[in-house]
Amino acid sequence: MRSFDAILPAAILLLGMGSFSAANAPGAQQTPQLPTAQQQRPPVLPGSTRSGTEDEDNPMARQLAEQQAKRRNNQRQKEIVDDTARLLQLAQQLKDDVDKGKTPGDSSFTKKAGEIERLAKSVKEKMREGQ
């Protein structure tokens, strides 16, 4: 009787904790419990964002990313328009210089030609970025 009195408080404690069940009985198969997605994610500090697919799950983060992409695209298009206008202006000036009889050895001629080349490469790269 004495041993039963010693076991009873331990059994009550185990039952109260919920850890004693048929699954924990000897011979019963235990299935491992996998952590849920919520348990696998590390905590995030306020003001920081998670990388990867979590941003895709968050509609506000997705909307913010789309707005930023639109702003970058609009800025890129504005730069292309400005560079093309400057490119046209320089090409026209260069044509006028050639019509006036200036030679390609003139320093202003080579300076304009160099800037035209630089602007043309810049426009080409910016146009490729948009594809």
C-alpha cells in the first residue's frame, strides 16, 4: 500500500501536465511532431523585413515593392528621355559644325563626339535594364 501512495501523486502530476496518454504507453508508436511554419520562423525585429517568400505573403510589402519598382522604372524612363534629348542636341550641334566646315581635329568636335558616344551607351544600358 505504501508504494501506491508514493505513485499516486506522481500520476496525478503527470495527468495534470497532459504528458501521460495512451500514446506514451509502453509499446505504443510515437509519431514525431514537426514544428509548424510559425515555429520555424525566427523572430523579426520591428522595422526590419524578412527576406524570401514571406514578403510575397504580406500584401502591404508586395504593394510597397510594386510601388518602388514603378518609381524606379519611371525614373529610368525619365533619364532615358533626358539623355536622348541631350544626345539629339549634341548630334545636331555636331552636324552644324561639320556643315560650317569644322574639321574632326577640332577639340570641340572630339569633345562633342565623345559625349555623344557616352550618352548613347548610357541610353542603351538603361533600355536594356527595362527588359
